[in-house]
Amino acid sequence: MPELANNFVLGWFHFFGFWTIASLNISNWQIPSTFLTQGLSVGQSMAVIVIAKMLIIGFSTLIAWCGLQWHIGFTIQNRFTWGIRGSYVPLSLRVLLNFIWNAIQCWNGGRQVAVCLTAIWPQYATMRNFLPESMPTTGYEFVGFIVFWAVSIPFLWIPPERFKVPFIIISVWCGSGMLAIMIWSLVTAGGVGPLMRTGVTIPEGSRWNASWLMMGAINQSIASITAGITNGSDFSRYAKSKKSYVIGSVSCGLIVGTLVSFIGLVTTSAAQVIYGEVYWNPPDLLTAMIANGEGTRAARVGVFFLAFGFALTSLFENMCGNVIAGGIDLAGLVPHYINIRRGAIITFFAAWVIQPWQLINRAATFIQVLSSFSVFLSPIIGIMAADFYLVRGRQIRLSHLYRTNDTIYWYWNGDPAAPRSLYELNYMSFFIGFFTGGIIFYVLNKLFPVEGLSEYDEVDIYGTFTTKEAENMGVVPLENQTEGLEGRETYAFGRPEKE
């Protein structure tokens, strides 16, 4: 059912905390490294991040507005576009992504827990690997994963609207920790380090210039969070007002998201001066801090609080962005058997089925594969936006979203019905296909011409044409091909020979 008015409890500061949790993570910290390795400069990389954050906020607000106005979530929002049964398609895709991202977030959080355990017991870092060699991980990482997963279980019973206070506390904790580690690295290194002076490093002869690389980087940034954009209404429906959501999202999504990437870049650059290596991954950097601090109590305490802050951020981001969202989607698929809590439990326990240690440690490009899901999700988002804003003018009948065959959204057996004009097009399918395909192909080739257009062989090297045909085409006939062609190649049985 739509949310009751007394459930509208989230103000702008709570959405600020929500977006902060989504920004204070390892992915945001590491994202500049991806762009630098692709050949972009530091300035270009930061410009890409700012532009991408602005677009992400815009698309998120576009989709979340339905929840702000009608107080319904993603599960119900799809029904008036896809039909009551047709909405199962985007829901199923979201469920699959929730399973995978939950597993990956648990593994990333487990790495932070492993650092915490090392800070408490230094000998933990040298523990015997009790796992078989066939497993692409170590006991050190696996124990951290188990601890993180087990500690997360009680949070499955906490409603999402109760997370507003933890959001604020953890945002301050993790944000302060990031600033502290940046300041420490700058003071210790005596400056920002060489990485901050990285210029454009596009290989000579590359088919891509800086503009295309920046376009690809923007697309990659948006694609990595497309799954989160689709279900924005799951949380916007709890907003006290539209203004509170917009202010909280814009102020944090742009400012904090950009700052985290910048802090990660500065810290990594300064740490390169200190340790002589580039540590883009925070767990690796924190482990190096313990080792180079020679395990002193001060170093271990500092690293513990930093790693613990990262771990808490991963926990709450995973709970809100993947586990609870997965529970909502599963409840929408089979509401008679699964409620939101049961769906969240199923999503959370699916981490053992997904086996993230197999995915992350054996597939270096796995995250890119996940990002490619945007190929399917971006059209879904576009259709949702076009239907809500342009087709329906933001007007829907709530009472018909919770009924079956007597609803205006039942369409054809619960699936979206095509307009009558589309059926009529079937009687002109050949002509439409011929002219549409031909015109599009012609226009694209005019805009982006390929090499070798209008070129032909000046010599009939295979003897394909008669003498008259060759003369009409301006081609030297086969019997005349040796005349005036000294030094050129001729062909005998498909092999080139010199005249």
C-alpha cells in the first residue's frame, strides 16, 4: 500500500546522510584511479567526476519524483508502465542485481573487518591459511567476510526509516576519518606527491582521444549506479517534503561525492611518497600503515577506527541499497509468500550462493560486467520517465495499482498492450523495414563515413568482366592488364607476381 502520512519522517538532513553513506565508500575513493589508468589527466578525471555526479543526481531525482508525489516504491511504480504482470521483468532484473551487489558489498566490508582484526591482534595478519589452494582467497579474508556477514544479521530486523540516526553518526565518523587520513598523509609526505601532477597519458596511436575517454568515463560512472537510480522511490516515499529530498540529495550527492574522490586521490598520491607504492585500495593502505608503523599501539588504534568507519559505511549502504531493496523487490514478485523482511533475509543469505570470493578474486573485469547491466536498466529508466512525465502528466490512479483484471493497468492479461496503430503497422512491415533500415543506414554513413567509399580496382585482375563491360566501367581488361603496368603487381591464380 502507499505510505501513510505519519511515515513521512525523513527530512533533508536524513537524505543528506543517506547520500553520504552512498558516497563514503571504497568505490568513490578509487574511481579516480580508473580514469588515470585510462589516460586522462587529474584535471580531466575530476571534471568527469563532477559532471557524472550532477547527472546521477538529476536522473535519481527524475525517477524518485513518483515516490515523492504518490508515496509508492519501485515495485508499484512499474505497474502502470509495464502492466501488473509485465512489471515482473524489471523486478526480476533488480532482484538478480541485489543478490550480486549484496555479496560483493559483504566481501568488501569483510576486508575492512580483517584490517580491524589485524589492528587488534597483529598476529592475525600472519595466520595460517586453512582454506584449500583451490579457493581464490585466504583464511585472512574469509574470516573477515564471515564476521562482517554475521554482524550484519541483526540489522535485517530494523525498518529502513529507523536508520536516520545511524546515517548521521556514521557519516560524521567516516567523513572525519577520511579527512584525518588525508591530513596525516599530507603532513607526513610534506606535500601532495607526484600522482597529483599526472597529465594526459593516452598511448600514441590510440583510436580514442581525450574527449571520447571522458565521455566513456562519464558513462561508466553513471552505469555503476544505475541499479540504485531505478529504485529511488523506495526511499523518497518516506520524505517529509519534495524540498527536503532535493536539498539533501543535491547538497550531498554532488559535494560529498566529489570530495571523497578528491580525498582518495590526494591521500593515495601522498602515500606514494611515504611508502614508495601506490595504494588505491583503502584496506591495502591501512595494512601498510600498520606495517610501517611497526605495529605500535598508536598506529593500530588509528587504523582500527578508520577501518571500522569504512566497515560501518559498507554495512549500512549494503542494508539500504541492496538487502532491503532486494526484500522489497522479492515481496513485489511473490507477495503471498514473501514480505519485505523475508525478502531481505533471502537476499542477504544469497551471498553464500553467489560466492563473492570467486567473482572478485578471479574476474578482474567482473565489476565492468555488472556495470554493463545499464544496457538493460537505462532503457527501463527512460521508459519509466517518459511514461510518468510525458504520457501521463504525472497523474496515476493509486487504487488501480493494487488490483488485477479489473484495473486500467491490467492491459492485455497483465502485460502492456500495444496501441492499435502498432498492429496496423504489421500490414506495412516490409515497406517500413525497407525504408527505415535503408534511411538510417544511409544517414549514419553520411555522418560517419567509412574508409574506401567509391573506390574500385583499376584492373580486372580476375578476368571477371567482358572487354566491353570493362571499358564501360573504366577498368583495364584482363588481356590488356600487362600494357603500361611495368613495375606493378599482376595476379596469376590469386597470387601476386611482378611484371
